[in-house]
Amino acid sequence: MGDDIKAGPAPSDLPPAPGTPPADSAPHEAPSGLPLNPRERQELEEIPVAALLERVQRLRGQGYRLVHIACTRLVADQEVSYCFDRDGQSLESPDAAALHGMLTLRVRLPMLNPELPSISPFYWGAFLYENEMHDLFGISVKGMALDFQGHLYTTMVPTPYVTKTADHEE
Amino acid sequence: MGTRTVIPFGPQHPALPEPIHLDLVLEDERVVEAIPKIGFVHRGFEKLVEKMDFNELVYVADRICGICAFIHSMAYCQAVEAVMNVEVPPRAVFLRTVWSELARLQSHLLWLGFMADVMGFESLFMQSFRLREKIVDILEEMTGGRIILGVCRVGGVRRDVANDTLAGIVGRVKDLAKDMRRLADVFLQDDSVKHRMVGVGVLTREQAADLGCVGPVMRASGISRDTRTLGYAGYGFVDFSPVVETAGDSYARCAVRIRELFQSVGLIEQAAGKVPAGEVSVKVSGYPDGEYHSRCEQPRGEVIHYVKGDGTRYLQRYRVRTPTFANIPALVKMLQGCELADVPILVLTIDPCISCTER
């Protein structure tokens, strides 16, 4: 499995924050056994675009759920994060109930003419995310279950999330 | 096979005053295909990361939705707090839990009102809204805001609530539960209501899982999944298990929301009883450097607030995946095979929030 997403140590490892009441005034007991306001374990796996479909198909076979897909514009390129979880089960041990976690598959794409294969053969509902990627980030997604041909969103400028506002006339 | 006709449904239509469009392909009166169209009023809130720093974005998150505003701001704050290793004081954590459940109450009562209105049951609509108004009044007394509460901040909450005020609010909410019982009896037992909902728009457990449904839509199909089981905020410290129905039809989706009303009353009582003494916020210094997917259970289901910071005051990315966005594929499947007259009911049973979806 890949790296943990950088989100700091678990709350139990942290020193008490300023203003936090002492531990003996902690609010009773947790029936769930969880700490107060816990943070989820989130793992990151960077993969090449060529490996995306095979990896997604395997996750589908293992019972993972597609949580969401997010694109991020970086300085010279952009990244697409496919986030999955397995309901109520940890990522490593399917028997450990109630220990949730999220697995992110990440691919990097060039800023110019980015292309991705659709994962809708495995997750039909992905077509909305993929049309969004196309309309807001200019990513061409091949083989979508439902292709809106660039008309899912009505935007003033094409692919508005690829170009920073400062680059536009305001 | 009858003649096929395409009927445009929306973006202006009687089911709800928000713009969603469906191209309905009909054979006689039966829908054989539905093609959704959103994006009429996409606001591009996420792009505001280029202009507003991570603290200012709390106000943006609070304004994503005009119904479930508070949980958006809480989910955003939790994401930034996770990235910045901020420990929120326990008092603020439990106040957030109380406000989340009050927000769920007013949202579910709003949905019940809309559903009664779509069925033409106007007195039921008015009773639902009468009860919702009392919840909104309570929120106003606690926070100064009725829907957009503006109380969350990175590091805690902006307002404290006196313990005796909290106790009084618990009493008032429990009193309201008696009125909700009468409302629930009509929704669950009245023949005209059942006639419109029982067996309409069935989504099987397998379909709900395949389509990535969230919230009451998914739980009505027998899947016991609720983001609150993650234990975020104070949910790990209260007795909680998801409300589940198994029929998968419109009636089951209604029943889940109704049972969640009473569950929320219980959660408010539990959380308010656990609010400890102490501060309600901590000072936050530095800038976010890292990323986190924060998820919370909105009245409509799981919402994701993803933030990615690069150590500057402006986030590199802020992305919101709303529950309605995740439930639209299920709506498309649900509509296939239904009667034209049932389309408004089915659109409403996913409790669509286009305002959220057009963030």
C-alpha cells in the first residue's frame, strides 16, 4: 500500500491543545471506543495512468466503494485523485469492523491535452465526476457511460479551474 | 412498443424550486430513460481558494447550501484542523454535534413538507413547516442565525451556549418530538400517502451499492452505512446506530428520514448532556500544509470536503462532493420504468439539494 496522506499525527499522539480541559474532565466514555473527534486513516497510492483501469478493477472486485474523484491543478501539471473506501472495514483487515479508512489512487496528467480512460465500466456512477473533470479541468475522458459533450456545467470560460483567476481579466 | 416521446422536465418544475433538468424518454406514460442535466447555476465556490485564505473560506463553506449550511462549515473546518493538527476543545466538539443534529431536524422537516406539497397534501405541508420553524427559532436563539449559522471556525466555534440554555433547548426539542410523532403517523399510515410512495421507485440493495448512493437513499435499501459511525465530532461518544429500512422504495426513504427525526432528538439530548466545561476555540497559527478528506453525514448523506494546502495561507485545492451529486446516478436508474406522474415524487425522494451540487 502507498504512503499515508500527510495529515499529521493521530490525536492521541498530540500534546493537549491550549484551552483543552484536563483529561479527568473529559466528557464521559465513548461507547464506540473512539477518541473524541477522531481523524480517519487515509492512504495514498500514486500510479501511472496506464495502470489505472487494472487497479480500479481490482478494487471493485475487492468491494471498494468509489467515494469521489478530485482534480487539482499543480504548477506544471495536474493530478486526479480517485478516492475509495470499504464500508466499515479497515483497508488492511476486512475483519476489523468500525475502523474506517480511505484509499486514494492518484495519477498525474500534463496541463496540455490531458487524457484519461473512464472508470465507468467498473463504477457506473463515475460518469458525473468524469464529465465534471472534462468541463472544469479540460481532461478528456474516453469511454464515459454518459457523455455530456462538455455541457454538464454552464461556465463563462472554458475549463475555468485550469487557468488561475489572476491570468484572466477580472 | 408504444411511440417514444421526449418530455423536458425542468429546470423550472413543481417538485422543487431549484434548477435540475431531466430529459424523460416515454413510452406512453412510462419513463424508459432519463437523462439528467445540472450546471445551470454552477457558482465555482471551489475556485475562491485563489482569492480567499483558509480562514475566510469558512464563510464560503457556510454558504454552499441554504439548508444544510452548518455541516458544510463543520466538515471544512475539520479538514483544515486535521491538516494543521489542531485539537478542538471538547466543549466545541459537542456543541458542533448538537448543531449538526438540529440542522438535520430542520432539513428533514423541510423535506417532509416538500413531499407533502408534491403529493397535494397541503395541511401536512403546513404542519411540517410549522414544526421546522420552531427548530429554526431554536437555532436562531443559540447562534443568531436561522440557517446559515456562522458559528464554526477553524479551531472551534465562535459562540458558546450556557449550560442551562442547552438544558432548556433539550426540553423544547423533546416536546416537539410529540408533535413530530403525530406528523410521522400521518406520513407512515395515511392511505393516500402510502398510495403515492409504497412500491414506487424501488432501488435494490445491490443497485444502491453499485451506484454509490449515500444517506437515506442508501439506508432505505438496506445498507447500514452512516458517516456518523466514523465518530467525528462527538458521535463516538453517543449511542448511535444507523437507521435502516429494507424495501428500497419511496416509502422506505420517507420512513428513514422520519425515524432519523427521533434519532436526532435523542442525539441532541445525549450530546447536550456531555458538553464539558471549557473553552470553545483555540488559537490557530501557521498555514495548512498537507491534505485531508473530511467527511460528515449531511441530512442527505455523506459530504466530502477535501483540502490540500502547500504551506501558504491560500489552499492549493478545495473540493466539495455533495450527497446529491452522489445520488443523481441512482435517480437516473430509479426513474427508468416509473410512471410519468411519479417523477416529481421520485426526484424529491433523493432529497435533492441543487444549491449544494452547484457549489
